[in-house]
Amino acid sequence: MTNQTAIPPGDHPDLVLFNIPVALFRAFPGRPVALRTADPGEAPQLLGPEVPAEVAFLQVTDLTQDLAPLADWGDGLALDLVMADPATELPLLYRCTGLIDRHPVRVTIPLMPGLARAVKLAVSLGFSVRLLGHQPTPDGVTEALQALDGYLHNTTVARPVEPFHSVLLGFLNDSPLGLWSLLEQDPDEIRILDDQGTVSPDQGPASVTTWCDTLVADGAECRGCPYLRPCGGYFKWPQTDYDCAGVKALFAGLRAAADELRQGLADYAATGG
Ligand code: SF4
């Protein structure tokens, strides 16, 4: 399902964004890009003092590195700090707080054990959060449910935790948003390219629509799933025999919260509030 041929930079003019290594930036002139690097000093060095307008955000994939070069550069540029292992990298989040003064900062946390504490700490430090990953283990699901509970009921949470935030709003407004798009994995909207400029095998299927249609046509669990619209078969990637009981509980929790919120709003409106 992956394309191992290097993508010509002028290709896919309809695409919203390429996610590319910083080193490939000059190969994509005039194209909107998200830049990715393990070395926080690489982008300031390559791009110079002014961040080009084409750069939508900068993704840093190694939080053990010295983040100081980003604290004095790129005012207003959004940063996405990617945790590799939330269980072991939790203390590293404290080192990232100095970036908030200059940048909107999101922390991407994999759906792995350790995520619940990482989400809690990240939002308490003022970061937005994106939970990323396809097929969490039972322990990962348990922690995702804990994180959801904290997101829904902790009144001090002031930053969005995706995909909870947007899926909840989608249920509330009866217009569910798809996880592939929400989590920046839909190849119709973003292409994640590796160091050679080829589509990363981690991105997912070449077409979300085809993937979803195939799952339904093949009679997979998705066919009768009440969450097909927001999910789009996201959790059946890459193993189609993944048991979705746990992740369905996440969707159920979000739908119940949306129903409760809708009822609360209706009750409030009925009082003339
Ligand atoms: S939750 Fe599982 S069964 Fe339901 S649509 Fe998503 S991948 Fe398919």
C-alpha cells in the first residue's frame, strides 16, 4: 500500500501539506510543509533567522536533545514535540516549558503504556496533546480511558487533547470528523515523506476511502460498527484482525459525554438562560 518512489516536489499540487525532514526543505520551494527533525538546532541553522511562510509547523522527534535553539528562534511557529515512549520520557516534558513563551506547543504522545500520566502532565504544563497510534494494547487502552476521563472531568484542563476534543465536538454537532484527518494521517491532506522523499510506510493506507470501503466490503468488524464514520477503520490498520472492543469504549465514552453535554445545553436553554 506504500509508494516507494520519491515524490517529485511539484507533484500533488492539490495536497495541503508535505511533512518532510528539515533537510529536504529546499527541494520543496513554495510548497506548504511541516518540517521534521530530531535535532532542534537543525531548523534555525538551515532556515536562518526568519521562518519561511511555507512552514506550517516544526516537529521535533527527539526530546532528549537540547531544545535551547528553539527557545530563541521562530516566534509564533507551532511546535509538535513527539514523545517516543511516554513511560520513560515523562520528565523530559518539564524541559519543554520554556518553549511556550515563543511557540504554540503540542505534544504528540503514542498510544502506549505511560500515556495517561504523560497526558495529565502535558496539559497541566500548558501543552496541547495529540494521541497517536493505531492498535493499542489492552494496557494502552486502559490508560487511554483514564486520559479520557481526566479530559472530560478535570475542570483544570484548558488545552485540547486530540482526538478526544474534536471527536466529542463531532458527536455534539452530529458531524463526526474522521480520525485519519484529525490525526494528520490522511494522505489526501498530508504526505509524510521519509529521508529519501518517499512516502513513509508509517503513514497508513494510500487511500483512506478505499481502505474503509474494503473493510466494510470484506465484512470486517467495521461493517456493523456504530463508530465507522468518525473512525474510518483507523484502528484496523495495519492488522485487520485487531479487536476493537477497547477502542470502541473510547468512542462510547465520547458519545455519552456529547449526549450529556447536549442535554445540559438544552436544559439551560429551556430555562431561558
Ligand atoms: S472502531 Fe474498529 S470496528 Fe469500529 S470502525 Fe473503527 S476500526 Fe472499524
